[in-house]
Amino acid sequence: MAKRSPAAWLRRAVILLVMCLAALLAVRVVLRQAPAPRLALGTDVHDAVRAVARDQALAAVAGEPTIRTPHFIIKYPAGDRADAAIVASQVEKAYAFVFARMGGRPADPVVVRVETRAALAADLGVPPNQDPLGAYWRGVIWLLTPSAYLSGTAAQRQAAFAAVGPVAHELTHLADDDITGGRMPAFLDEGMAQYMQWRFSGYRWLQADNTFCQPHYSWRQLAGEFDSLPNQALAYRESFAVVRAVEAASPGAAHRMLAAIAAGATSAQAVRDAVGSREETALASGSAWSCGSGRASSASAAPAAQTAGATVTSRAWPANASGREPL
Ligand SMILES: [Zn+2]
């Protein structure tokens, strides 16, 4: 057996370190309800871990058919071409929208895995009752096949898929991850993703149990316990409201918030830097959000939601895509 040089051992050690980190990160799946690991890695390690995760995600479905678009590699189960085509019809529009506003572009084509409900739950390691419609994990996007939660003809499902905007949501997680090097706090990450999704499609997650006619979660709860808060729908709505308030504060405020997080700021410091006042200001104005009384927002009106004649059946992303309810 040939003796290894010190350089070869060093390379081997680095590869092993990256593999160990990838295995560690694989323990935690990034769901819309359970967002990305907020592990602050060095940029090189962060990029290396994402490269490993991307390779693994592609290797796992190497035998599946593929749709290529200029910026995406879409893998889907054999026989699910119609749904994969629905996804493919949206990805480039969402990509152009998200990265024009967030800045930067991924160096490599984005891997999207379209999966059945059972396969998605198995991939992500979640119980079936969580029923996620999408996920982002280390540069890779998972999407539940549209026919699993949208009914109607292919054209109707395509219109309904566009009206929900899940690709814009997951791409925003990718942008957040890129910009902050994996440091994005969970609730601001979900707030940004929902905000961009809303601006793209008009979709908002509104349902009976996330009305503001109830006690709000505090900033401390959102920042410290977001993933485990029992009313996830309310936590998500508040996270959206915070980001919307930041965006409305002044031009470029959200970008300043992201830059501060990238530089190591806490969520509170980052929002403070962005809006020029205490972060609680954003949530304190939540008193005016109560019960649909409407907070006068300077944010632009959402584009009109499309009506598709199709039904969104998922509990996670219900059919109320009006985008009209005031904060
Ligand atoms: Zn999300």
C-alpha cells in the first residue's frame, strides 16, 4: 500500500469533515414548518456541505426522468410528467422574480425534486400528518407533486399552482441561505419566504386559527422557539408581518437586515439595524393588526390572486389565496 503524503492525509481529513457535517445536517430536514438549520458555518464549509447535499439529492433519483430548464434540474417520478411540467412552467418565472429582488444568483442549476406525498414524507422524515407541500434543504428544493393537492385539468392545476407560488417561497429560502451563509433565523427566513411568495403570487397563509384576534407570540418566542410553537399558522403569520413591516420601513430595509445577519447579528440586532429603531417596533404595531382592523401598510398591494377553478386541499397551504386581508 502506498504511503500517503501529509497533503493527502489533510485532503482526506477535510473530506471526512465535510461528510460528517453533511451527515449531521441530514438529521434535520428543512420543512416549510421546520425551517433550515441555522448553523453558522464558515462560507467554504457551508458551500462544501451544500455541494455534498446536492450531489446526494441528485444521486438518490439518478434513474428518474429529468426536465432541464436554463436554471433548474427537475427530477420527477416516472409517470408524473404532467405534474413535472406544471412545476417546470413556474420555476424560471419564480427564479427571475426572486433573484431580481433578493440579489445574486446560484452558481449551479437548482435541483428540484418533485415527489409523491409518500416519497416526500419518507425523504424528509416527517409524519404523514404534517403533509408538507415543499421543503428547502441545503440548496435543494423538494415539492409535493401538484396533483396531490390540486384538482382539475392540467391547465387548472397549472393556474392553481401559480396562484400558490411554492417555488418562489422555496427559492427565497435558497436566497436567504446564500446571502447569510446559513445564518438566517427561522422566523425571519419564513417571513421572507412568505413575503416573496405573496409578492409573486398574491398568496398568503390565512386560516381561522391564525387570526390576529388572539394573543400574539412575543418576539422572544418567535426568535427562540419558532419551530416548536404550537400554533405554527400564527407564528408564520407573525413572521410575515414582521418582514412586511421591515420592508415597509424604508427602501432596502430587508436587504440591510439580511446583510446584518450575514455579518453575525442576531435577529433583533438585524431588524434594529434595518429599520433604525427597536425591533419590537415591528411587533408592537401588531396591536393594530388585531382582528382584521388593518394596519395601514405602505407596502405595495399584492397582485391579484388567480382563480383557477381548482381546489387546494392541503391543510398546510389552504385555499385562501386572496392576499386581501389586512395585516
Ligand atoms: Zn418556508
